[in-house]
Amino acid sequence: MIKTPGGNEPPKQISRAEREALKAFRQVGTKTAMSEQEIAQAAFSKNRERLKAERLAREAAATPPAKAKPGPKAKKK
């Protein structure tokens, strides 16, 4: 195994301003992702409710299936 020069360097120190900027960007990114998730969830829920209403309307409009007349019963011995 060959070591590359500078392969074990300690992490670069960042300034306080850079740290605050990264923190602010991270918070904005999280809010955006959550709002996109909420939008998708609301759209899914709305579509599911619409489809459920359509299904119930179809089932209510359909005539109930005719009951089958019972056939002659086999005699027990």
C-alpha cells in the first residue's frame, strides 16, 4: 500500500463566519426539503380522497348483484 503525500492531513479549520454561513444554508435546505415533502403529501392525500369518492359513487350507482337461488340440498344419510 502506497501512501499519497498529504493523505493524513488534519481537517481544514474554518472561520466563524464560514461556520455561520454553512449553518444558515443547512437550515434553508432543510426547510425547502420539508416543504417539498409536505406539498407531495398533500397532493397524494387529495388524489386518494378524490379516487375514493369516485369509487364509492360507482359502487352506489351499480345495481346490487342478484342473489343466487339456493339449489336443492343433498340428502344426508
